[in-house]
Amino acid sequence: MRFPQNIFYGIKDKRIIEVINSIPREDFLPESLKDYAYADTALPIGSGQTISQPSLVAYMTQLLELTGRERVLEIGTGSGYQTAILAALAHEVYTIEIIRELHEEAKQALSKLGIGNVQYKLGSGYEGWEEYAPFDRIMVTAAPPEVPPKLVEQLKDKGRMVVPVGDRDQTQILKLIIKSGNTMIEEDKSFVRFVPMVE
């Protein structure tokens, strides 16, 4: 099944649309919600977490400007859905999840789809994954109150990071961060609502 074309408004990278249409979103949802897999809405996946709406997944992925050669760090594996999309568009994905149940379920879902270019870590996203740093791109799928300094440190020069910033009860802003030498170029992109990033 494919998503309605109108959810991809503003997505200029056709590879992203092809990949999202090729990955079965229902495989990353609880049984009771599989009928809603192709609705453009966020859905609960257990443990107080959600899977983002496909239009936002497409938009955030486009902001990374992936060419297929990048090593990407993902903070917040969640269901593994965004992980699968990154894995199809990048060379390698290193993904971190703090909730053990989601960590295990995502590994199973991605394995069933034959996705092999992903490394998994159970732990805090605030720490990043120093062992494999620096990364060409970083995707954060939970909202810290401010941009985590260790993630900026682990981003390559000229690298790009997409991160929602703000508290749960306030407006969160999706930011694009581009590292340039010792400076950080920060662009506000849109208002969003994500679950908080857990320490």
C-alpha cells in the first residue's frame, strides 16, 4: 500500500518518497493499530512513545540531505520505522534507544525486513555513541530541552543534525544544525511535538 501523494508536499527528493512507500509501516505498529498505518498521523507504540507521522518523517529525512554515503547517528530508535528509512538512504545507521522493550522490538522488525546496515545500542541518547564518532548526520527523534553538547561534538565538520528542541508542555522547534569548524549554524524549521528525550 502506498501513502496519499499529498502527504509528500514539499518533498523534492524523490528517493525519500520511494523509500517511504516501499517500507511497510504496519510492521512497526502494534496489532491493534495496523489499520491506521497509512494515515498521516503519529501513533502510540507503547512505553509512552510514538511513531511520527509519515509527512514529518519525510521532511526531517530531507533536511539531512543524504546521498547514500553517510554514517548516520539516530537518537531514539523507537519502533525502528525512521531507522529503516535512514538505512535505505545512507551507508550505515547507528541507533540508540533507552527503553529496552522498544530496542528489542525494533531490532526484530528491522531484521525481518532484511535490513543489515544498522548498529544498535541500548542507552542514553544524550551521550551519543563516541566509539563510532564522528558522524556525517545525526537525527534526533525525541525532544531535549536544549541541543545536547555531546551530539554536537560527535558531528563531523559540515555535518547536519536535525533535532526537535523544547519542553513537553511548550512549543517545540525543529532545528537544523550545521557544524562549521568550531561554530554551529542553527536554523529553526517548524513547530513540532515530540516525546521528551530521556536522561
